[in-house]
Amino acid sequence: MRIGVFDSGVGGLSVVKSLLQHQLFEEIVYFGDTARVPYGVKDKNTIIRYALEAVEFFKNFDIDLLITACNTVSAYALDEMREYSNFDVVGVVKPGIIATENVLRSLESEILIIGTQATIASQAYEQPLRAYGFTNITSKATGLFVPMVEEGLYDGPVLQAAMKHYFRDIKIPDAIILGCTHFPLISDAIKHYFNHHSTMIHSGEAIVEYLEQHYALQHKFDATESKFFASENPEGLKNVAKKWLAL
Ligand code: DGL
């Protein structure tokens, strides 16, 4: 099976990492829209337009499935992408919601959702979780984490200051939804900030579980061929891929 993975930039490589670890696919074609990142501060129509242009890009490859690794795109553009595709399209929001429901035992559990401004404004995580019955949900846009991860600031005083700024009034959560592809890179620092109490919901791990359940992917591939494309500075993206994925 050949799949496409789409993200607004390099962040989706955190999802590719999970896909590679679980050896689910024979070939992965990755496209990061590095020329136009971040999507998380754009409006709905722009996000949809960019997402449909990405679909056009993937039409050049004979893919069976497109994984939208970007939470922001998953929150706003999945229906439109499905309509314009001749392949199946899955996003990361639904798998993240299912993973959260599976790990929490009580509907009283404290849930913290963090993501870009656009993802949080969409309520794409919060609404279905409230409909499921969870009552203690805090949603917080933490957009500053995105450029920090891009800068390689996975810990240290700048990240600590940003965490204090965003989390100062927040009770220690039972689960934290990392509702942005960049945040798995700072998962350890966030976990430490909350005294290692919270279960982290990671888009990559959540989508692997979802795909294994919904797509009958029994076969494990010894090696996965990965191709990386970017709308700007593809070499930069390939270097990040080498570092994050240890290629
Ligand atoms: N990839 C985006 C997401 O997961 C984060 C970066 C952006 O704002 O484009 O929401």
C-alpha cells in the first residue's frame, strides 16, 4: 500500500515516525507546505484552499490513502478533501478523540486540549468529547509552541516561560491531547511540567491504532520507502526528516 502524508510543514514527520515504527506501509510520500506554514493562524477558506491544492499534488502519485497529519487541516478541510480525491482521506482528529475515550476511565477526568488557534477555535476535539459525556475539558491555543519546535527548542528557559504563560491557571490534567503535529517533540517537557501525571495523546500513535482497526493492515513491511517533498526548501525538510526519523 502506498500512502500520502500531508502537513503544513515539517510537523507531520512526527506522524511519519509512528507509521514507520509500526511498519504498516510499503511506501510513504510526504508533502509539507513549508512555503505557507503556519496554517494554524489562517482562516477556514484559506485552509480548505491549501488542502485542496495538496490533494492535487497527491493526484500525481498513485496513492491508496492520504493521511492528513495536520490537526488544523483535519479540523477544517477533510470533507472537501474527500470530495476532490480519488483516494481515501483520513485525518488525525477522530483517531485522537477515540484514543482519549479509550484511555480515560471516568467522564469526570480532566482533559486539556492544546493546538493552534484555528484548531482550538474549530472545537473539533472539544465538541465530540463533550457529546461523549466528558465535562471537565479545557481547550487552549498554544501557537507559540509551533515556532519554538521549528527552532529546535524542545526544552529550556524559553519553552518553560511559554508553558508557564499558557498553563498557569490550569489544573493538572488526566489527559493532554497534543492537538498539533509539532507538540510530540515537546511532549516530555509538557509531561514534566505537569509532574508526569497526565497521559499524552499523540496524533501519530492515535492514527496507527485507528488504521490498524479500520484498514485490516496485518502485513508488516521490513522496509518502507519514503519520499519527501516540500513547497519550499525541500532540503531543509529532508534534513529534519533525517534528524527526527533517524534515516
Ligand atoms: N501542522 C499544524 C497542526 O498540526 C501546526 C503548524 C501550523 O500551524 O501549520 O495543526
